[in-house]
Amino acid sequence: MALEDHLDIEEKFNNALAEWKREIRKYHGNYIPTHNSQGYTKIVSLGIAALPYIKRELIHEVERMNNLNSEEMFDYTPLFGWGYAVEAIIPDFNIQRGKENSAAPIRTLGCGFVGIDPLKVIELTLDWLNTNMEKYYPKAT
């Protein structure tokens, strides 16, 4: 892939990410359904070309969560939404789901509620990308 193509994809990714963050901010940081987000949809539409940028954002999320300060507390980020994006792009990736008392990062709770451990979803997604991304998006030589 030519340098211009990488820059074009990165620009599209960054614009879509900014849109996704604006959409999250509109909901005061409450996680909006990803499928209703135009920014999310645009990122997923980039397909496997988005994977390196998603990985970059996941690394930032881990750093941010491990070094949280008051200024970043309301930095409206997609958090665990990245896992859903990777799932949409790569069907082989699957975020573990389980029942209420399971150790899965996403659990079905009573009354139709879902419990999500954002850090577990982020770590699971990042670990999977670290292990498998080259199968789908080989490094440029």
C-alpha cells in the first residue's frame, strides 16, 4: 500500500474517530449503541485497513485508564467499543460473553441488563490484535 493510501486511511479513521467521540459526548459519556453511531460505522467500513489505528487507540486507552487524572476522566472515548469494531471487521474475533456469574468481560444480567468490564474488553481485544493482526493486515515491507 502506498504512503498516500496510508495517509488517506489514517485521515478517514481520525475523522471518523472524532465524529464517534462527538457522538459519545452528546450522550454525556454514556455509551451509545455502537450501531447507531455514524463514526463507528465509518471506522468499520474501513475494514482491515483500520486495524493498526484501532490497535493504536487501544494502547492509548490502556495507558489512559492506568494513569487516569481528573482532566482525562471525561475524555469521551469509545472504550470497549473498539472490541465491537474489531468483531465487526474480523468475524474470527469474538468478545467473550457469559452469564451473570461468569468471568466473561460481557455478562448478561437479570432484567435484560448487560454488565461490561471495559478494561477486560480492551485487554482482550488488544491481546487478540497483538497475536492475530498480521494474519489480516500484514506489515508493509
